[in-house]
Amino acid sequence: MRLSISSRITSTSAMAIPPVPCGKAANCRRVKFNSSDHGDLHGRKIETLKACTSSFNRKFVAKMVSGDSNASVDVDLDVAFPSDYSELLEQARVATELALKDERQLMEIEFPTAGLESVPGDGEGGTEMTGSMQLIREFCDLLIIPEKATRTRIFFPEANEVEVARKSAFEGVSFKLDYLTKPSIFEDFGFVTKVKMVDRVKPEDKLFLVAYPYFNVNEMLVVEELYRDAVVNTGRNLIIFNGELDRIRSGYYPSFFYPKLAALSKTLFPKMETVYYIHNFKGRNQGTLFRCFPGPWKVLRKLRNNKYRCIHQQETMPSLKEVALDILPSA
């Protein structure tokens, strides 16, 4: 059973939810979720999900039932901005588990690694990748039970990165460590040796996690191949972790020079669910674009007491240009 955001709202007539500022919620509706069709989440099962809607706010609550008791607990999915990386990773874990139960095969997780309030470019490239590697290890330890570690394949950008991982953050792990590309003698000119993804995948693999595929433009093209040849029409799932996909969404790579890369916005991205996302905006109109599946996309503004206020939310992802030039200035 596939659950889209719209399917969680029960109504006798068609209803549209416009992009609106945040406010108080009202009119909760409850929808039954048959968790027995999908198994459990580390011993817990999703039983129901409520969508609370009004013209001002949408709030999501999932009821999770313990696998070995009748006790249940409501998990509020109107998630607040995390206070630290430990809370962020826990939020990302819950969001990913819910997306997996919702049968999402292709997922994105994106957040800054140089600090929760940092923006792209604040940290040095190599340092950010090292930070992502450690956070990926912690995320995998939260998400994946030990019995499934050997069925999880983590792809790093290139073979050299795998060796670094094995000697640092991923030393002694049961996860399968792999790579997207091999360096070549022409690497300084942007050329790498392509790796045929279908040859690297094993029949027992169930989950692929691709780590920060943004250093070379070919890396995301290999990710598309991995999804097309090893995920589509299978029971496997693929997570892109800190891939800086906004570079492609925003047209950073001109379609004239990078037609295949630019085409991903129309071919691959529409099939992808962004399950967890943080993008900060600095300057005169500071703010944050935040999303935690299956909740709405929210634009937040930080208050002086280090808390955040939601100034806008909507169902679909707004462009970064729209947030920077329209939403934040008008709030």
C-alpha cells in the first residue's frame, strides 16, 4: 500500500491545499495504515497516520505500536529544527523508515555538515566530505539492524575514498563498501574510469547508500545508472546522502555543456523523495528551508531565543530562488 501525502487526507470531495503561512492546526482526520503488509521498524509498526489540516497548517502524526506489546505512542511528524547532529540523525532515521514503509525506492537526504546553520562553501570540500563520512556511519548504525548490515552496500565517489573509509569511520564494519568511479591518469582534467554498476551489485544487496556524489559531474550519472539497472523493478532501495543535488536543480551546470546531467531534473529527480532536507540562507533575509518526511516543506526563521518560527509551508519543494527572493523577503 503506497501512501502519498494526499492519500492521508480523507474527504468526500476534492480538496486543494495552497501554500500558506503556518498557524494553528484543526480538523484532524485519521487514516488506517496496514503495517502488516510491510513488516516492522526495529520492532515497531505504523498503525495509523493522521493528517491535521486547516487553511493555515498541516500536521502529521503517526501512531506506532510496539511489536511485542499493545502499547502505542504517537510520533509527531510536524518536526522542529534539530538542536544538534544527534537529533538531526534521529529525525532522518525516522523519516527514512517512514519513507521505506511508504515504498519509496529512491530517496534523498541533504543537510550541511560544517554546522547546522552553515551554507554550502562555509567548509572546505575535503573537510565536508570527511564530516559526511562520519555522519553516514552514525546514520547507518541508527537505521540498519546488524543482521542487515551485510545486505547494505555503501558507494563512495571513487575507489580511493573506500580505502579512506575502511581505515577511519567504517573500520571493521559489516557494510559492503564500494565506489562509483576509478581515478584515471587524466583525473586532473575531469576524466575518470566508469564503473559498470550492474557488475558491482550482488543478488543479496537490499539497500544502496550513495555518499556525497558531487565532486565529479560523472558521479551522479553513475548513480542514475545504478538506480535504473539495479533498483527499478526490484525490492531494493537507494539513498543519496548529501549529494548537493541543488546544483543540478538550480541550473549550476549549463545544459549546453552538461546535457545528461541537466536532464536528471526531468528524468531522475521526479522519481525521488527528499526525506530529510536542510538548506540555510544567509544575508539580509536569513532563513532555512526544512523538510522531514512525510511533513510539508517549511521555511523557518530563527528567533533570538535560538528557536525557529515557521513563516511558510507547502506540499512541494520550492526552488531556492523562490525562497530567497519571494518567501523570505515577504515574511
